[in-house]
Amino acid sequence: MDSHAVALPAPGLPASAAIRLGQAIETAIGAVVEAVAAVILVAEIIILGAGVIARYVLHAPLVWSDELASILFLWLSMLGAVIALRRGEHMRMTGIVARVTPQTRALLEAVALAASIAILLLMLPHAIEYTQEESFVVTPALEIVNSWRAAAIPTGIALMLLAAVLRLVRTTALRPALVAVALTALLIALFWAAGPMLKPLGKLNLVIFFVGVVGFNVFAGVPIAFSFALATFGYLSLTTSTPMLVMVGRLDEGMGHLVLLAVPLFIFLGSLIGMTGMATAMIQCLSALLGHVRGGLSYVLIGAMYLVSGISGSKIADMAAIAPVLFPEMQKRGAKPGDLVALLSATGAQTETIPPSIVLITIGSVTGVSIAALFTGGLLPALVLGVALCAVVWWRYRNEDLSHVVRQSWRETGYLALIALPAIALPFVIRFAVVEGVATATEVSTIGIAYAVIVGLLVYRQFDWRRLPAILVETAALTGAIVFIIGCATAMAWGLTQSGFSKNLADAMAAIPGGAWGFLAISILAFVILGSILEGIPAIVLFGPLLFPIAKQAGVHEVHYAMVVIFAMGVGLFSPPFGVGYYGACAISKINPDEGLRYIWAYVLALLAGLIVVAAVPWISIGFLN
């Protein structure tokens, strides 16, 4: 994920009054959008929290709470997508962009913005038409026209369009900007002119658009969501008679799952964990227990990622909470920076199934698998992969010199464990609330947020109110980047399904020799590749609805299959050279990616070994479901 895209300098761009005016407009609009998104996020927390209290405590459910939360969530997602675009934080693959010359990079950055502008321009009129159509629908609980909700889509698209144009002007020199716009316009014109020749090609168009167009855009650095949207719009408009209104409807459908509201709330919770000192307390406790053994702090890193992943649901938040605390002391003990970032990246893949993982929530939303079952099934498989990583740590640090390390007394260790207890308890509070029916997987995040606020204020006494606005805006931006991908991928998956691809895929997968084991083997291979190129969430949204029914027909339990594909995607996501999660770990650690290359492959092999064990022993994933 290109979470921190750097604005390119624009040598030769005159500091004219027009440019200054454009920057002022962009800043003003950005401030308004960020403020509105932050207010909506706070409102969502209050509405869902009130729903839990009304139902579970007062036994008087609020019939309108879910409906209002759904309306606000679409607005939050679209405004968050605007913020992410303005900041350059939409998920994209930068492996090629980062390795070319500065001149070529400037052109590719301009092409990425020009392509985004093109698809937003193409979609905007159909989004407006979709909103007009929704004015005939009245919501059941609030009894208002659904266009109030649907208007979020054209509003968000229009604001993204403005943000993309202003960003192109602000960050790109005149020549690459003009070349990028001309190239984009030329390619669109060529495809439009070729429309009559494309229709007779039948399913070959799937390769042209969903392999060729998507691949070209993704590798050129165009954000993944916009790459999916371009391919889907081109395929449907040029080779079918489908009204583009339908594509906007599928986008709305993908972004409209209420269960996805857990995404921003758990991201926000993860930020609270870091701000309140809960993550630091857990790490200090683990360091006191294991810091005196060889490789002890590496074990602490693995354990801390396991515990923190159970709280935040966001890998970036997990890494950002742990690396700054542990890495300085580990380097003092002689650990190589490359080994540190390699292990951090590997633990990112290892803990993908720790609830409340955003990937677990996404799988539940697009496949219908019980999220409570996924939360229960994800704990032990992650432990298996953690043991595999610990084996590599033991081998590498078996001769570590610990003569200068002071061992904590049992009294000090007990004191630190007591301090950490409220933080360690949070993942268990979350799981208990879901399993016992106190709250849904969406609502339970509000319990976690309330718990973190109380513990931060009363126990750790670390709660910086001044940081809350920035945290709310960052949460909205990441939410927009994630949910907009899900919406675009849902539209793309619908296009694939309508083409008959799903039936062909089902037939091909069903014909794989070896039954369930053959199906699991080919799934592992496929999702390692998909994870390295598309990241976990887009791959799951695209292929989850297609492959999970086939897995069930092959005799593979859906929760077991979920664990296998999540780990396979994690291996691809956090492994170089294409895995963008690896580069995210490097960015957080402030360590050059090249330094980790010689160390990471042993960890990748350990992850694959653990994955094979999880795939071969279904009980690890489903043994505690009943």
C-alpha cells in the first residue's frame, strides 16, 4: 500500500496567482471535507454505542440505528476516499514506479492522476442518474428518500475529481502533466473507436480488460480502486449493453455492507491503543518476561504483534505501535536492521487472522461466512505460524551474547504484568462480547473504544485530546481507501460473474485432481500471487464469492478455507519484491528495503511451513467452533 505517497516537486511550475489560488481552494475544501468526515465518524461511534446500550441494557432496541449508521457510513467512505486521494494515500503498487528514473517517475505519477481523473469523469453522470433513481425508494425505518444516502456517491466522485485535478496541477510539472493527459485521452479514444471490433471477441475481452487494462494500470502506479473501475467501465460499456447505472449500483452495494462499518471503528480503536499507552504496557511486560533469553526481544516482537493485532485490526497501526518501542533496544543488542524489518514484515502475515482483522470482516461481508466463527477460528492458526517464526529466531540468535543484559526481578516483572493486564484483557473483552451476543461484530468496536478511553484516562492516564482530530481524519482516509476498493472490486466481480467467468472458474477448479487437497494447493498458489499484486482485500472481494462455494463443494470447511487463503495472501503481501506490505513495514521502521532482502526468505519459508500445517490439519481452524 502506498500509504505515504510523496508529492513530486514541480520544477519549472510558475508560482503564479492562479496556482496559489488553486492551492488555497484545495486547502479550504480539504479542511471542510476532513471536518465533516471526523464528525460523521464520531456520530457513528455514538449511534452504534447507543444501539448496544438500548438493546442489551435497556432491552429497547433502536429500530432506526442501523439504517442511520448505514447512511452515514456511505458518506464517511466517500469523503474518506476524497481525503485519501488528496493525500495520495489510495492503495497502489509502487514497485516499478519507485525503481525508474525521476523523469519517468514524474510521468507515471501524472498518468496515475490522469487515469483517476478519467474514470471519475466517466462515472460522474451515471452516479448522478443513480441518485435520481434512488429518490423513488423510501427507507423503512426513517421513512426518508434513499437519495439522501445515494447522493454520497456523486458528491464523493465530484470532490475526488476536483482533488485529483488540483493535485495534478500542484505536484506535477507542466510537460509530464500534458503528456499524461494526452496519453490517457488517446488510449480512451482508441478503446472507444475499437468498441465495434471488441464485441465479437466474446470472453477474450475478459483478458483484454481484466488482465490487460488492470495489469497495465496497476503496474503503472494507478491506485488499485481506479484500475478496477477503469477496467469494469470499459468492459461493460464497450462490450455489453449494460447501463452504467448498474455499475454504480454494484459500487454502492459493495460499499453498503453495514458490517464494513467495523473497519473505521477498529482502525480508530487501534490508534487509541497507541495513544493511551496500552501497547507500550504490553510490550514492556513481554520484554521483562523474555528480554533476558537469546533472541528474547524477537520473541517479544512476535508476541506483541499477536496481542496488538487482536486489538487494532489494522496492520499499519500494529506495526506503528510496536516498531518504535522495540527496535531501538533490539539494535542496541546487535540486531541487524534488515533482520528487524524482515521479522516485522513476517509477523504482519502471521497475524492476519487475529480478530478483529479487517480481512476477516471483509470475508464475512462478501461471502456470508459467520464473522463470529471467523473470529474464533483465527486465533490458533496464527499461533502455529508464530511458532514457525520462533523456530527461525531461535536458530538465528542461538549464539547471541547476553552478558550485558540485566534480567528483571520477579517483583519487577510481576509489577509490569499487573500494569499490562488491562491492555492484555482488551482482545478477550472484544471476543467475549461477540461470542456471547452482547454486540455484533460491527458494534463490538464501540465497546473496545469505550474500554480504551476509560483505561487510558483512569489507568494509564495518557489521553491526548489534541491528537483526536488528526486520528479521526487519518481513520477516515484509510477507511475511504479500503472501502472504495471494496466497492470497485464488487462492481468488477459482478462484471466477471455476468460474463460467465464464474461458471468457467468453478468448472476448472472442480476439475483439479486431488479433491479437497488439490483445491487447497492451487488456492494457496493463486492467493500468494494475488496477495502480492492486489493486496488481501481486493483479492478477497473479487474471488471470495466465486471460490468459497467451490471450496464447500470440494468438502473444505469455509472457516478452514478462509484461514488458508488469508495466510496465503499474507505471504504474498508481506514478501518482496512485489508485496507492498513489506515496503509498508520498511517505511514504518525507516529501514531501507534492500537491507531486509537477505533475511526475509527464512521467515517466508517458515510462514509457508506453518501454512502447510494449517491447511493439512483442519482442526487448527475449526476445532473450537462448537
